[in-house]
Amino acid sequence: MQDARTISPDSVQIYVNFSKHMASADSNYFFNSPVGCELGMRKSWVNRVEVTIAYATPIGLALAGRYLIFGQSGALASSIGIKSGINAIEGPDKQTTVVFDTSVPLYISYYPASWLAITGVPMYSLKTFTLDSGKWMHSLVGANINLKVGGRFGFFVEGGYFRDIKLKESVRQLSGALFFRL
């Protein structure tokens, strides 16, 4: 949950994100998740490039990198990234599923004010689900749309829709986050 601009090399951003994933009612592969929590840190060492590391409940870790294509100032900005993570979740059948996820997001933001951003994030995501009964891979395409309010501290609200390329099943996401920069 980010806007397109990378943070400046002299700062660190800490965030806490709460999200809920909801599967389509007729889904055979995806399920509704409990509300999850993610605690993360964004850091940049050089202009236009940043790294994010995050811990997600119940047991998860993610690493992401991003490059700002254009727009460190002005009304429009765009960046591209890659994110990989692993998480262990319990399904409705009480079986633990290990999910490995690699995503390629493209961030496109409009800044009507210095403290406000509206961002669209088209994304491709490859998810590998490992259970006792086997392993499945799913390719998802979709987008998130978010609203960021704040500068050094503030909040995000976000919604998303993703569809499996082969299975034609969908997952929706709702999220909210608080952030602050050091």
C-alpha cells in the first residue's frame, strides 16, 4: 500500500497495515481470510530506489524493491517494483497453507495536493500454494486503488480486485494503513 513516489534517502517510513481478502462465492481454490496485519519499513539509500521489508501475521515475511520512473515532484508520478514474500495461513479446513507470492506492481499516482495522493496499481502476481495434499500455482492479474492522506505521517485506504488467469476466479481486497516517517 504505497503511492508512486519513493522516499528520500535520508528517511525511513514505518507502517502498519490491516487487510482482508475475500474470494468469489463460488471459488474452489481461494477463501476469505481473517483480517491480517502487516508491519513494515521502507528505506532508500539512493534517489529513486527504495527497499521495503515487512512482517505479516500469522507467519510471513516479504521483501520488495521499487524504482521511480518519473515524478519526484509535480502532479504525476510512476514507479515499478517487485515483491516476494512467504506466508503460512490456515484455511477453512484448518489445514495450514504455505503461500509464496511474487508480484510486479506498476504505481501510477496523481497528487492534487502535497498531502494527498490517488494511486492506481495494476499488478501481476504469481502465487504458489503448498499444502499436505499438493502444490498449486496461480497467476493473478488485477489492480489496487488507494488514497493516501498525509505527509510525514498519515493513512492509506485501499481496495483491489484480482482474477486468476486460468481459473477465472477472483479475490477482492480491502486495506487500511497508518504510516509515519522518521
